[in-house]
Amino acid sequence: MRFDIADLRLFVAVVDAGSITHGAAAAHLSLPAASGRLREMEASGGIRLLERGRRGVTPTRAGEALAHHARRILHQMRLMQGELADHACGIRASVRLLANTAAIADFLPDRLGTWLAAHPRVDVELAERQSSETVRAVAAGLAELGIVSDAVDAGGLDLRPFATDRLVVVAPRGHRFASARSVGFAEILGEAYVGLSGALQDHLDQHAARAGRRLAIRAQVRTFEGVCRMAAEGAGIGVVPETAAHRCRRSMPIAAVRLTDPWATRRLRICFRAEPALTPAARDLAAHLTAVRE
């Protein structure tokens, strides 16, 4: 049997996600292309690697063995690229970093920008994920670094402080919430709501579901500024990080009201498997991100 690096990366992504669809997305492949690759892998070895069911896929014993070796190979590839980047002008190193919505929108641009400027031969593959997904991906070796909320169980991953992210409700100044000092998440569930497209909205939807309710979403936008602008125009309220709300209040007629729920104050952490196992570039990036103070 002959597998290339793309095959191994796809297989590990599928096993980690428990789904061919989600694994294909993580490997940046279309579903038909991913399915075709997996069938060819099984055919070339004459052995079944995945058990397919209604709820997704699970690896067979042979598939578990392949996933184990694939993770080791992929890790060694990253180490090799990182080490060679310092010696060969034609080879670029890359670091895969997963983070939640707030980290990507509010904290990373400045911190990551200065590091990239100082490391012109290193690229960062940045992707938005919920904290629970990030933990699974980093633990499985699909990403070297992650930024996660302390509300999620990080298992045996190493953790370093990164930032504090507080969620607030943004509302037009005439709204009944505008004069409140704080508000509970349950109180906003009946209000007209402007949502986000991304991991933060998934997080909020989960908390609404736990309360047996749904957010009354009128529209969804891609940025925190978009949520604030629509709130200012009276389209509905929204939930964004406090840093984004304060930035928007300088130019928009909105109020920012803190959520009282404990989960609404999230301490963000850098997570990784173990510092000695990081590539030199990833180790340097982790040190830079954790050295910056809010």
C-alpha cells in the first residue's frame, strides 16, 4: 500500500472528526474528493480502514494503527520543515494555529502581525474553531497550537495564559437593556437578535439550547462591527466581546451591558501537546503570544 502525505492528513482529520464531511473540510478537500481518496486507500491495501454508520465513521483496528503512524509521520514532517527553514532559503516553515472568534478578531491581529513581520519565512495557517474542537485537533496532532477558553477541558495539553475575553450585550441606546449594569443570558433569549457567522455564535447557540430556548436571530453577519452597526440601527441586540463593543461605541450609538453568566467571562489560553515536541517556529510563536500582556 502507498499513501502520500495528503492521504495521511485526510485520514487523521476524518478519524478525529468522526465524520468524512468534517474531516474533508479540515483537510481543505471537497466531500467527493475526500471520499474518493479514502476508497483508494482501502482498495490499495485491500483492508477496511473505516466503519461507516449513520452517525459518522469510526476506525477499524487497522484504521487505528494507520492513524497512530500517520500522526507520527505528520509530526515529523512539521519538525523537519521547521528545522530546515533556518537553513534552506527555498523551504518555508508553517505553523497551524486554531483559535476562537474573539481571539482571531480582537487579540491576534496585532500580536500575530508583529511576529510574522519578524519571521518572513514562516507562514501561519490560522483557522477558526470552537474551543472543544481545537482541543481535539491539537491533541490529535492536526494543529500545533490552539487558543481555547478555560471553560473547556484541555485534557493533558500544556496551557499558557493568553488573554481575558468578556462577552457583553450590545443594544441601541434607547433599548430597555441600555441602562442596565448587567443582564443574564436567559433574559435576552426573547429579544430580536443579530447573530454572527462563526464559532462564537455556535457557542451561544449551545447555551441557548441548554436553557431549552433559541435565540431569535433576525440576521447573521460576519464581523463584530457588523453586529454593533445593526444594533445601533435598531435591528436587534447582539453579543460580542467587550473589547469590540468599546471600540464600536466610539462611533456608534450603542450601549454595552455585561452578561452575568460565569461562562461569559472567558480566560483564553494557548494550548499545545508538549513544548519539546513543537517545531522551532511554533515554540517561538507560542512564547511571543504568551509574552504579550493585555
